[in-house]
Amino acid sequence: MGRQPCCDKVGLKKGPWTAEEDKKLINFILTNGQCCWRAVPKLAGLLRCGKSCRLRWTNYLRPDLKRGLLSEYEEKMVIDLHAQLGNRWSKIASHLPGRTDNEIKNHWNTHIKKKLKKLGIDPVTHKPLSNNTTDQNQIKPEQPPLQEQEQDHHESSIIVEPEIKEAEKPEAEDQFMTPLFESMDTIMMNGFCTDEVPILEPDEILAPCAGDASTSSTATTTSSSSSSSSSDSYSNNPSSKFLEDLLLSDSEWSNDNNNNYYSSMALWDDDDFISSLDMLLNDDYYDSDRKQQQQPFDASLNQYPRMIMDSSESWAYGLF
DNA sequence: AACCAGTACAACCGCAGTTCC
DNA sequence: TGGAACTGCGGTTGTACTGGT
């Protein structure tokens, strides 16, 4: 017997999600938590496969996601991490709270690659492009990309990140930071590391899964098996404490970032999240107060992705 | 106004790893 | 211990949008 396909294919919807589907999914996860994605579409009344639901949730609907372009700081972080980890987007994403692997991957392919090339840096090897030629293929045979080098490490069981003990990660990663970006190093040397910024797990926000709250967090994209220890430590703490700490940090960060990006971080405390979701799930409420809902947000700080947003869809984006 | 090429990003696909029985 | 089920990940595709002509 072959493996059962992830979905029946027949009769299942594909393509862009509608607001109605989003609502159903959010409603379901709100009441049931994240468990058994295969069963989600059936139970939630969606004509989607479980995989599609999971992706929609982790990449788009999760309340702890940041929306908008990556800040300059985040970009540098991505570049630096990419130099160390290669195309392991989920690992990279785990260092950037509120960002998904998909988002980072897209941003890399559409923005960062070009920027690096403009700066004369090979986005694959993270080394200066040859002056003689722009054909990076001529470099490759002599100088394998860091990514490939790391592959070799994997093959010889010398794995960069997985072998780093959780408690040692911040220091350990400092060692791996390349000097490509002095500012990054400076930040790291000053004691800031994204590993110290806990990733807000959905189960810290949402009502716990009826079945097993302890496992619900594993369904998030950013909570890979190597998700930071800090998130673990915070999972036992009230999220209000976490947010308190985080917001304090944010205010400091925003002073260091001209664009005040972090002031727009969409992290919610428990009460706000639930009440706001209830509010937003109610079209009438949201439609009538949409302008008011959006007022606190500076459009320049919340550069939502270009989307088709009619009045029935925009409720979802008010979340972020 | 219409067309077209380039861009950005959501979503899909298929494979690999993990868990469970 | 092996296989099925489930989940996560990275690569790729599809399509809406933008800007130029």
C-alpha cells in the first residue's frame, strides 16, 4: 500500500484563500487549538487539505506574525544567517521572531539577492564577486559556497547549529558571525542576540489545544526542533511578562532603528488577542470601525503586502 | 488606454524527518 | 522493527500588481 496522499485532490479547493476560509480556519484554531492538521479542514468545514490549512496558518494567519517588509536590521540578520546556514530558511526564520521561512525565502529571492549583487557580493558564497567577471560560476569550482561547505560538514557529522547546546547558543553563534556586517557584530557584541528574543508561540496566545497544549506549539513554522531555548523558558511564564520584557526591548530597539520598525510589531497579549479576534471575526464590528482600527497604524510602518483587499477581506489584515 | 515585461509574494509540490502503532 | 501517518522544509509555480512604453 502506497502512502496516502496529503489530500484527496478531488473536490478540494486550491489557490488563494478567501476571507471566509480564513475566518473558518481562525475560528477553528481559536476554539480547538492546533492539532492534527489532517482533520482540521473536515472539522472546520473547509474544502482544503490539511497541509494547505497548516501553511495558511503558519505563513499568514498566525497572530504573532509581523507583516510588512523586513527592516534593515532584519535583512542584515538574514544575510548573516544565510552565510552560516545556507538556504535553511526555517532555521533563519527561527532567529527572526514573527517572520516565516516562506517570507524570508521570498524576500531573499526578490530583494536581498539583488542588493548583494549590487554591492558586489555573491549571494551564494557571500564573498566579493570577482572583478574580472560577473560570472560567479567561475568562482564556484575553486571556492565552494559556504552552503556547500556546510553540507560537507553535515556529511561528516559536524553540524553547525544542531550541535549547539541550547543554553550555549547565543555565545556559540557569536563565533559563527561573519564580519560582513560590522553593525551586526557590534549589536551582537553589545549583548543582543535574537536568540534572546523569545518567539511567541501560538499556544502562548491562543487557548490551549483541547487535546494536548504542550504539542500545539510544534506546528508553527518558526518553532522548528531547534527553536530557541528562550521560547521554552518563556512558555512557562505568563505571556504578559514576556510582552512586558519584549516591549521594553522594542522601545530600545526602535531608538536604534530609524524606521521605528519594531514599534509596529504585532505581538499581542492574551486578552487583546482574543478580544480583538472576536472583534475582527465580526464583520459588522470591523467594517463599521475599520478606519478606527487602522488609525493607530502608520501606513509607512505597516507595509502590508499587496493584496486584493475588498471590504470583506480586509478584516484579516487588521489583525496584523 | 492597452499592452507587456518585471516584480513580489501566496500557495503548491514533493521529499525528508519524526512519531506512532 | 517496519510501515503508515503526520509534519516540516525548501524549491518552484501561479498570479496579481506595478511601471514603462
